[in-house]
Amino acid sequence: MDTDVNRARGLYGRLIDTAATRFGAALDLDPDDRADEVSRRLAELFEGRPGIEGVMLRLKGRDVGVATPQRVGAAEGFAGPAPEWGAGDRAGLPGRSGRYRPVWFDCAAPGCGAAEARSFYDERAVPACPDEAHGPMELRR
């Protein structure tokens, strides 16, 4: 397999729908194209031709993968390669943290049922119920 094509599959991975096989257009890429630029070009193409099910991404005449409108929409703002486990500080560890737990607040009005979780408790910043008539929420005990 061509290393440029493999690199492109990694770079544009969030835009490629691996289950898609049908496409109505092709987009030729340069090896130096940035993922956010390709995402923008695809969004414009899908907007200009709403009937297209997919667009084949091609690099130097080689098929990279099919981008679909759903994948392009879902990848908006995250068009680069998918993050790898461990890319963030403790971000990929399974399970709940043993050091932190959410602090819950409940609406005091009978029958309301509104609740909100916070990562901290500060009595100066107690959340209010979405129903403005109910006022501030109470700390769940």
C-alpha cells in the first residue's frame, strides 16, 4: 500500500466513512492539504450538490476513502486524525476517577425534578432551577 495513501487515511480519518461505497463525485487532494481545509471543501461540495451520497477522496489518482455528508458534519471542528488513547493526561483511562465525584444539586420545588451536576461546590455560585419561579437549587445530601 502506498505510504502517502496510508498517511492520508490517517490524516482524514474522521472524514472517511469506512462503510460507504457509493459516491457521486471525487475530490483530488494534494499531499500537503490540511484536514480542516479538506473538510471545508467537502462541506461546500455537499452544500452545492445536495443529492450526492459521498465523495471519493483521491491522492495522486489513488482512492483514499469515501467521505459522506454525515461524517463531514460530525467531524466539524475535529477534522484531523482521531486522537489516540493516552493522548491526554489520564483522558483514556477507563472507569470513574477515584479522586473526584460530581456534586449534585436538586430543585427544592415539590415535583419539579430538575437536577444539575457540578465539578465543584461554591455557596456563592449555586445553580438555579431552569424554571425561574423555583429559584436556587439545593445541595443533594
